Amino acid sequence: MQIIQELNIKIGQIIRQLNLLNSDEVTRSIEKIANANIRLDKYLLDSGVLTEAQITTIYSRLTLIEPYNIDLIEYDEAVINQVPEAFVERNYLLPLRMDVVEGKEVYTVAIGDLLNYNVEAMARSLYGNNATIYYTTMAKIQSLYSLVHTKSKVSEAIHEYGKEKVVDDTSDKAMEDASVTTAPAVKLAESILKEAIASKASDIHIEPYEDIVRVRNRIDGVLYERTTFDPKLYYAVVTRFKVISGLNITERRIPQDGRFSLDFNDTTYDFRLSTLPTVHGEKIVIRILDNSAFSFSLEELGFTEEALKIVKPALRTPHGIILLTGPTGCGKSTTLYSFIRDINDVGTNIVSVEDPVEYSISGINQVQVNTKANMTFAVALRSILRQDPNVIMIGEIRDEETASIAIRSAITGHLVFSTLHTNDAPGAISRLSDMGVEPYLVADALEMVIAQRLVRRLCPECKRRVLSTPLQNQALGIDESVEIFEPKGCPACHGTGYKGRIGIHEILVIDEHLRELIVNKKSNEELYEYLETKNFKNLKAACIEAILKGVTSFQELYSITQEDFDDDNNKKTPKVITQDVEDLEIKPKRTRTTTKKTTTKTTTTRKRTTKKEEEYEK
């Protein structure tokens, strides 16, 4: 108890020095846990007062150890799967791999709790004094273990369920009688979801074919096959997903849509499910709605410093309409939610109309469109105008009536946010006119149009410098070769060379001259001619800027411009580059004990696994 209290005092001092909390807040927190034998850092982390990054900074200041990014280490799934989940959660200790050095087993071990010195002794006891220790963060330990553990759970669930009696009958009675609530069915469905979450996927595709069922996850905009299983298991899996989504399990002739939620690693995830009848059965697509997505700042979404100087003042205009445009899946909703989050305060009445409501936001009055009940965008908007709103968010302008009400709302003193499906920002002007909105109304109401695309972000751990080729110089609009970056692939990015996505933006501000052009019904060509005189930065220019800054690769330019770069090194579809492990140099930034390692890898035997499991239990 005394040791914990002394440590809490030291942690509190570091927190004050870093200005993370004031003295009174630190004192109150220490007093709350004084009799509970709880460390201050874990209490503040679990309470949401401090973030993982802030806790890591505190650890580094106290221990003088810089945490290592264990994503760069080639791990062995068989070694990780030896460790019970409860052991990892309790100690933040994880073996990553085992090598043979001069006939002896040498383990590589990660420790996530830098302040618990007993954990190092435990690691030495379990894995020997010659083990190589890497100090990392608790979040890294949890993330890696979840990823590996859930992958193995999918395989186990498929194997286990294959032993059970399966439904090989598509009749309604057989489907109704299917034991979809039994442990194997629940386990298989849940494992597919958890593996997708651990992989940071945005969508899950479950696709039935004649002799196989394929599961694919969309990660950073690209589909990757994760697993396959026997079609005999398919009907129970589909039925399970339908049950938790509240869908009709006997209806397989028409598409259905539903929603459900799942708690994973102390986080609640919402899922939107869609079924589509195909020749071999219903295809299921599940959209993963992470509630933390809309909490991103505008900087994290990819808005440059230059763009923020234009966008942020526009978000606080008293009236007008701001449109986000782009194709499906380009992140318009996420950006829209971030806009709302940025201006959300007690003094502002914000009402949204969405189809569907993807994220629930505290302080926002969100209305769900229901066409069956005649609750359309237009009907909802007419009612909203009688609710004394300051800001109105419309999920999408789909028809003339919705467009007309949105425009008139903007003219009558409301700030309106909405989306359109257009290829670029100027195209939104002609689209509104095509919907039947008079040009003078468009000119009067429209304040800003932002076109958005998503490009894959280069992995910061493995991206490599190259000189641009003559063809690339031509596409980039430069005369001489410059240093750019291209993907390589490493364990941190699972060999893809990319990690996450970032927004590319084209921002059109409606000035007085542009309003005049709109009123006079000038063509798009004339609009573009004027924009060129204003140094308007289009999507291609924004992507080129990101390439030259090393944020993304030249290959991603194709997704923006749709141009065919006929170069051997730059195909339309970027290559997925696998990592050569022998080229990866693994060095701990700081360890208390280091051991020379080799790359001679062996497979851990079942006998060793059993022995280790006994040691964990002890």
C-alpha cells in the first residue's frame, strides 16, 4: 500500500509538470483512491481523464525509457496464442516470438506496464534470463493480442461448429429449427466480428458460393480475404446475424437491413447489416460503426493548415449552406459529424435528419428517416423548421423537394450542412440546378462546397524514399525529379505499405463574382475559367501536395484523377508489397537487458505449450 501511495505522489508530480491536470485535480484524484491500493495512472486512464498517449509520456518521464513500437517486430502467432487472455489483461506481458540461438530457446517478450517492475522478474522466470525485453505501451499489448487472438478464435469456431449438426436444408422450417443460439453458432458469428474490429476493418463481406463461403474485410478501402468455411455452416451463421439484427429469418427473397451492437475491449461498436439475395444464398455486408470515428479533429481528417483557415470561419457563419460532395465511401458522413462536433455547444440548437443515424451524438437532436411511415427528408425538414433550430444537418440531398427546403432554410437564417454525390465541388452548383432549384436561390444560399476523397496513408514505419521518374514528374507537374515516398511493407502495416486513410479536399468558397456567374446561368467551363484566376486548388492538386509531403504514394493519385499512368513502376492498381523479414532490423530503443539474437526461427511444440500453460496458471 505504501509503495503504491509513494508512486502515486511521483506520478502526480509528473502530471503537474506536464500541465495535464492542475494541482487541485491531482490532489482530489489521489484522495479518491487513497484506500483502494490503485495506481493513479491506471485510475485516470480508466476514468477517461487522461489518454493512452499522455500516460505513455508520464511513464517515459518517470522511467527514462522510450516505449518501443512492437508493431515492427515479426511475431509468431503460435507463441502468442499460448498465453491466456486473463494473464495478458492482468500483467500486460506478452511473448512475441521464439528463436533458437546456439541450440537454446530465446524469447522476445513485450512488457506494457513500465512502472510494474515485478513484471520483468516474471518475464525472466517464464522465459529465461536471456530473453530480450521490449518496453512498450499497454494499448500496444492489448491491440496485438486482440488481433492474433481473434484470428485464432475464428478458426476455432469454424472447426468447433463443423463438428456440430449443421443445417443443410434451406426450407423455412429447417431455418426456423436451426440452433442459431447455441454456443458454436454464437461463437462463430462473434469471432468474425471481433476479428474485423481488431483488424480495423470498416466493412465485413460474407459471400456464399457454390462450394465455399468467403469472408472478406475492407481495410483502408481495400478488401482482404480473412477466412473461408464450408457452405453447410452458412445458413446458421446467416440466421444468427439476422436474429441479432431483428430481421425476418425466413425471408430470403428480398434485401433486408438491420442494426445491432457489440461490446469489445470496453468499447461499444454499432453495426449496420445488409442482406442481398444471390444465386447461392444471401450475401451479407456489415458496416462497422466505431463511435470514436466522428471524434476526430479536422486536422486528423486531413485538412491542411491552409484549408482550416478557410473552413473553420465558415462553420460559424450564421446562415447559408455548406455542402460536402464525393462518391459513396469517401468519408463525407465522418467529416459532417466532425463539423457538428466542432460547433456543438449549449447555446446552439442543432437538429439532424439522417438515413440512417450512424452515430449518436450528445447534445444533437437526431431524426431518423422512415419512408414506410412517410417520414421522409422533406417531411422531417418541414417539422424541424418549427423547432427553432440554429443549425440543420441533412444526411443527403436526394431530390428536388429536399433541395428546395434546404436552400430556403439557409436563406431564412439557418446554417445548413448536407452532402451531395458529385465528382467535384463546382459540380454541386449544376447538380442543384438540375434538381430544379432556381440559380438565384443557389447563389444566395450557398456558402461553401467541399469535395472529398480518401487516399491511403503511407505507413510511417516502413515508407521509403525514391526519386520520381520522368513520367511521375509529368503527372506531378514538376520539371526535375524530387524525393517522394513509396510503400514497402512491414509488420506494423501487415505488409501492405499503408496504414490508415486521410482526406483530400477541394474547397470552393462562393464569392460575389461567383454568385453573379451562377445567377447568370454560366456554364461549368466558364466557372472553371474564373476559378483558375483565383488559384483554386482542385483534388488533383491536393493529392499532389500530399504526395510531395510524403503522406501518400504516387499510386494513390490514380484514385483521384482516374488517369492511366502507363509506367511499369506505377500501375493502376497499387501492388500489395510483402515484407522481407530478413531486411527488417529489430533494435530496442532502450532495454534493461539485451541479448544478441538470430533469425533462425523454430516452431513451438505442443509439449512446450502445455508446460507454459501450467506456468501461467501458477
